[in-house]
Amino acid sequence: MGNAFIVLNLASDHSVDLLLDYRNGHPLVVSKGQWKMHPNQILEVALRPAQLNSEQSVMLFQVFNNSELRLTGFSELLGNNGLKLLPVN
């Protein structure tokens, strides 16, 4: 993933916006979808496909300390296991 800038906005109505800036001169990647919380502090983010023939993208995050999100497994958008997202105040 390198030095990408990532914003994951989770709204109270369970909608989600994901903004990705790969910092390579290309436009921002903007994805929208829905989120839901599962038992054992697992957050599921399901993003609608950007193109009509694409499949939905689903990502699972482990939640730590009610704020830190760690990607589990592989995501086509975010890469391999190990990505950590922290809240911005």
C-alpha cells in the first residue's frame, strides 16, 4: 500500500465512504457502501462496485480499543493483512 492516504467514514445510518489517494498523480478513488458490526469486534465493510460488471468488495476489520481498525485478510483495494486505521479527531 506504500504511502497511500486512506479515509474511512462510518456514518450512524451504516453507510460508509472510502477515499483512497495512492499519491501517484491519479485521481482519488471514492467508494461507497454499507457497514455492519459482527460479534467478536469484527467490522464488515461492503463497498458497491465502481463499474457495472464489477463485484462488490467486502473487507473485514478487527476492532481494538473501540477505535483502532486492523484489516484481516486481503482486500483488492487495500492490499494484504496488516493495514491499521486510527481515528482522527
